[in-house]
Amino acid sequence: AHERLYGPRDGAIDFSAFFNDAALKAHVALKGLPSTDIQVMYLRGTTLGNPAAAQVAKQIGYDPQRGADGSLIMSVTTKANLYPTEWGQTLTAGKRTDTVATAPATGVDFTDVTTSFGMAAYLQVFSFTGTSATMTIQDSADNAAFANITGLSAFTAATGITVQRIETDTLVRDVRRYLKVNTTGTFSECTFAVMVVRYRGANRET
């Protein structure tokens, strides 16, 4: 008989940033080459429930290349740190903008009736106006009656552009079939994205 064991799990996300002197967000975020952990998220498309990947990572490089057309393109590599690259699904249709507290009526169908190994979730806030906004993930068995997930805290209240990762307190928590993200707080605009991964094994197997 054969027994299969995991070796080291890792990951990387590479991308290019285009310099735009009218909107320096990418340059401001990347130019410092931080030695502390960063968070990177890839959203495949802008449909609710689409595949997505995210990782806690170290940024390696910020190398500008000048094109013949005058463009300035920076190549960036990020290497997963602490956790491997995690693939899941989006709870927002790409970027979602809430102008008031919002609790969608329905959620994303993750197909499996219930998984019993916990979950993780990633948040990225792109812009924010207001005092604070708190994002909370809920689950449901029937896509109608939703409740907070036992062992999964809300994201820490956002007061500006930020990133966060949360995980259930143990990897033996039940997560039901449908998931959604609610917002509460005092704000007039919050643009954000959330992706989640439901684990299918006690070692964060996906």
C-alpha cells in the first residue's frame, strides 16, 4: 500500500505594475520594498464566486524597465511566507463598493454541503471614507438563513486602506455550503475584496 504525505508547500505571485503619475497608488505601495510581510491577492474576473488566490508574502524586487514608448513598468515577485499560496473563491464580484452597511440576501455556493476542517479568508480594502467598517463572513445551509461561523472572528475594523487574513480558531470547525460577507460600521464609501478558502483536511488541505 502507498501512503501519500505532503512535502513543503510554498507559492509565489509575480506581476507587473504600470507607472502612472496621475495615480501613484502602485508606486507608493511597492517602492518601499518592505521587509515585513505583505499580502497579495489575485482575483480572476469580476463575477461573484470566481476563483481567486492570495498569500501572505515577502516582496522581492521592484525593478523598473523603461519602454521605447516611454512607459515605465515595474516587475515584482512575491514569495509566500508562513502559509502557502491559497486558492479559493471570491465573496465579492471583484471589487465591491458599499456606501452603507450591507448584508446581501444570498451567498456564494461552495457546492460541498459542509466541510469540517475550518477555513481562512483574505481582505483587501482599496479605498475608504468614513470612521470604520467591519467585514463579517457568515455561512448557511440553504442560502437563506445565515449565521456567524463558530470560531471565525470578524475582520478587524478597517479605518483606511488595509489588508488582513483571518482563520478559524481550530481546523476542526464546520463550514456550511453557502458563504457571504456583510459590512457594518460608519462610512460613506468602502471599496474592498474578500476571498475565502474552505479547508478539506486538517493540514490546511484545499
